[in-house]
Amino acid sequence: MDNNRQALIFAEFKNKSHILSDLQAYVKTMLELRHLAGNAPELEMLMLTEEVGELAKAIRKDHSILKTDKAKLANYGKSSSEIVDILIVLIGLCNSLNIDLERAFLEKESQNIARQWTK
């Protein structure tokens, strides 16, 4: 039953206009203009890991009971900003690997729908 519903929702989604390809092209152009394009995938992955760490710090600052060094609070961005940084670097990684993110997403999601998900 759930697989049929997933398949219906996915079929509707695939038929809609998508901006992921446009976003990927935009990020490619902006990274080129900022002289940040053309990095090896290994460097892009390192940068992605760094950005994920920055998101962890932002979440810890705003949503955690863990203590934070108050002298460094200004160094931690907002979670929303850090997530966008992750998206930009992830798209840059896709570009360095010649991955069409929208096509890859649609292919992977069609595989996920066929899987049996259990708790």
C-alpha cells in the first residue's frame, strides 16, 4: 500500500517543473565567478565536511543543552545559513564529479520507492 502511494507521489513529482538543474547551473556559474570552481573532488569533499561541522556548531549553539564557549559564539553562523553553505558545496562536488544532481535524484528515488522500508 505504501509503495503504491510512494509511486503515485513520485510520478506527480517527476511531472512537475524542477529547479534543481537551474540551481546546479547557477552554482556552477557563481563558483566560477568567485574563482572557487575547478577543485578536485577530494577538496570539495573536505570542504563539505567542514561545512557540516559548522552546521553542527550552529545547531549546538541554538538547540542543544551542551555548553558552548560564549567567547566563540560570534564564530558560529545560523543553522539556515550553514545548510545553504552545505548545499552550495554539495552542488560544487556534483559539478566536479560531472553528476547531474536532478537526474541522479530521480534515479535514486525511483529505486527507493521499490524498496521495502521497515522500522
